[in-house]
Amino acid sequence: MHIINYCSIRKGKIANAERVLFSSDEYQLSSFLKSYYKINKISYPKFYKMDAQCKLAFIASEVLFTDFDREKYKDEEIAMVFANSESTLSTDMDYWESAQTIASPALFVYTLPNIMMGEIAIRNKIKGENLFFIAEDFDSNLLLQQTELLFQNNPTKIVIVGWVNYESEERYLARLFLITKTGDGMLFNKENIEKLNKD
Amino acid sequence: MSRRVAITGIGVVSALGLGVDENIAALQNGWTGISSIQFLNTRLRDEFVLGEVKYSNDKLKEILNISTGKLISRTSLMAFLASREAVDMAGLNTDKLKSCAFISGTTVGGMDLTEQIKDFYSEKDLAEIISLHSSGDSTEKTADFLGAGGFSTTYSTACSSAANAIMLGGRLIKSGKVDRVIAGGTDALSCFTLNGFNSLMILDRNHCRPFDISRSGLNLGEGAGYIVLEAEDVVKSKKILAYLSGWANSNDAHHQTASSSEGIGATLSMQKALGVAGINPGEITYINAHGTGTPNNDSSEAKALANVFGKNVPAYSSTKSFTGHTLGACGGVEGVFSIMSIVNQEIYAGLNFTQADEDIESKPIVAYKKTGVKHVLSNSFGFGGNNSTLIFSKI
């Protein structure tokens, strides 16, 4: 298993494995992501409907797919395994607040953590397997094991591995890995995950 | 390494009753578990019908020999009952349980308790109730209750959670990583989900009518269903109920809460599962459909069935017309029904169907019958386009 691309978003910085791609003094996630969206001329109106955590996952996936030859793979050859520690707690609370009067369907949709993979799937026409785990901390063993299991299954050729956690406008973290079963480049193993996670 | 995955125990709790016997008797006799709201403390009490488990939390604790004063979520209580039944049936002793994995799916976790907190400042048990809130809590509590000491994890992929838990169980055994897994799911009814599904306008105020042209939404339900999976080579003289032979998951990549009109994701997950099982579509005897009763799901699923099976769609039905939609637990609950269909060599009809959509050629079965059953396919589709299929096979 090899890492084709990597993206992290934290503390007002968007980076890949080599360098910081975008940074802003504006730590507040919503405005920070919006300025990235505008500067890079992304045109995807559904972005504005997403909750903060999905926006975070979505932008990270846009970065991850830069220079990736998506057309080389069939829709069902790309799978996803994501995890986080917060599930969708922030939106759960907003939704619960709305339910005191009239429950908001727009918020309810985002009270499921796997919805972020749904957003990425809709955007990139990804129809492979997708699973979501809730773990206390970034668990590289779990993610490695799951990715390995996904590759044992035909027809998986690419796996997007993600850890996306939104706690508040100041506290957020996305780490996405684009993994290929065969090929070359950095090995997807515990050591390299830890190296990338240090930034 | 590739090993066959044997099923040696099953357990279920739903609106149809506690345990496999009560549930199957209801399915055989056409007794629905959906009724007016008795237990959920909601202001929508007079507006909807639900598939509630017909026992209060105190009563469930009494049955489990747990003191009524103990704080524990309804989600956990139902999981205890269903998983214990499965473990007892499989005859797993303390020693075997020590290394046994436990994988559970849920969407609400301890929501049933936290949402009833009246005032966060004066609630005396606040910290303890909050500690029961996470999805993982019911998994950990149940693993402890059973004494299952192996790998344990929680799936939260909406309504396909339990199916995905069972799928992971199958894979862990097939690939030789573990010998035994208890897998399934549990979800209690909560105001959180009732209000949410109401806001999406996909609830029927009357009894749901899966696949019927007049259908107008789903009924929510609750329950738990667990399956004991063992590698065939470690099951000695024990009675094997059936095999878990196929599984697959795919994304519909269409919409967050709606299925594509052509049923793309559902078609893919069924085709991939048939591939894993190594069987032809024509070999499936019965399909326990996802069949929620919403106009969108049933139309999309029926089209997916036509995509996979052509003009020869096997007998299919939705048992959600009995239990309501048990959300994260439905893959477990309906997995147990699918296995019993093989064990008893019988197929269960859904309720409240009279006429199919004009553009759908197939019809679900409307009468329970005894028949030779070889392979059963069970679908579970979740929000986020998360579609899963399991295939169970006769020994």
C-alpha cells in the first residue's frame, strides 16, 4: 500500500506531504475554507449547504484529488474509510436546539458522521465501499487494518483514508490519505502515518 | 487464507417480542408489532405509530436482573438481551468468549437518556448520563456484559450500521484474523430520530406499506439483532445454522437522504455480494428487502432488483412492515430473520401490500409459505448513500 497524496487542514493551514499550500491568519474555519473555495475558483453550490465538518472533509478531498487521474479508475474501484472522535457532536447540538421548536431537516441530515463520505462520493462519483469508525484518538492500526481489508476485496484499487474532526471554529482537524494498492511512492504504514501526522 | 463463515447463534429483540421464537411466530402469523406510542416520551405521541419494544426500561432491567436504579441506555439493554440469546444458542463458554470479537452498529447510542435531561445545571447524574451517550458505550457495555474480550468496535453508518458490522465480522474470519465474532446492531427509539425523520417528511402516520403504490413513508422502530459467526474449522460438532457467504457495501453517490431513481448503489452492492458468495442471481430463494415504505426507497430498490435479477426477481418482502425501521439495528434484526428463513425453510411475507407501482414489474410476496430455501439476500441502505447487502446460505 502506497500513499499517492496527503492533505491536512488545521490551524488555518492546508498542507500536503511536502508543503503548506494555503494559509490564512483567519483561524475561523468557515471563513478560512470559504476563502480557499473562492481563491481556487471551486464551483460546487452544494458546498454552501454542508455543515462545517462536511465542508472541512470536502475541501480536504478537493486538495487530495488535485493532480489525481480520477478517470483512470471506475466509480466502484475507489473506496473510503474514515474515522473521528467527535462523530457529529457540533451539528447534533445545533439540530437539537432546532428541534425545540421545529426540527430542521437541513441539520438532521448532518447528524450522521458517514454523511461526509457521502458528500465526497457525490462530488467525485465514487461508488466503492465506505465505512466510518468512531475512535478516541487517531488509530493508525485500525485504519491500516481496514484499508488492507478493503484492498482484499475486488474491485478496490484506491482507498481514501480520512480522519476529520470538527469541534469548533477554532478546533478542527482533517487528515486525508489517498492510497493505492500497488505502485510506488511512500509506503502506507504506521511509521509514515506518524511522520505525516507530526505536522 | 480463506475460511467459510459459519453461523452458530442468533438473538433478536424487536417490537415483535424478546427472542427468536416470539419474533418468528409473529412473522409466521402476520402479527405486526407497530402500534400507537406507549413508551417514548414525545410530544408527537398522538401523531405517529411506532415499532416499540413493548417493555419499559425498568421491565427490561428486571428481566436482565439489573437493579432498576442503575443508569443504562435502552440501546444497551436491548443489545444485552439479543446478544446473550445468540451467545447461549452458540454455546460459547467463558473461555471462548475471552478471545471473541464483538462488533456492533448503532446510530443513537445513549441518546434515549441524554435527550430526556430536563435541565443540564440541576441534573444530579449529568456526568454519568453523558458518559453513556456515545455510540461506543453500548458496544463496550455489551462486550463486558457478555465477557467478550477480543477485538471490539462500533459501526455508525446510519441504517446500514449492523449490516456493515456483520460484514466486518465475516471478513475478519475469512481472512484468518479471528476465529469468533459476535456481530449485529442495536438502536433505541428516541425523540432525536422521530423529530428528524418527521422533519424530512418521510414518516407515515399510519402503518407503513412497503412497495405498495399508496405507500407514503416509514414507521420508526427499535430493536437489536446479533449473530455469532465462527470459522468453520473451529466449529466442531456444533450445530451450524447457516453460513454467511456474501457481503458487500457500495455508495450510491447520488443524494444524502434519497436513493438514486435507478438504484445504482443498491444494484452494485447486490452484484458484489453475489460475487463474494460465488453464486448466480438465480440461486437466491428469498430477499429480505430494505423496503422502508418511503416512495423513494422502494421504487429505487425495486428497480435495483430488476437490474440484478431481470425478469426473474426472487420472492421478496419487507419485514419492516412488522418491526418498523429499526435504523442502525435493522441489518442485525433482519439478518436473524433471514437466517431463520433458512433454518425453518420458510419465507416471510410483508404486510399491507396490494398493488405495485405502474413502472415496477415485480411484486413482493403477500403470504407466508413453507418452501425450500437455499440462499437468502438481505439489503440495508443508509443515509449518505451507504448501501450494504448480506447473503446467507444453507449448510
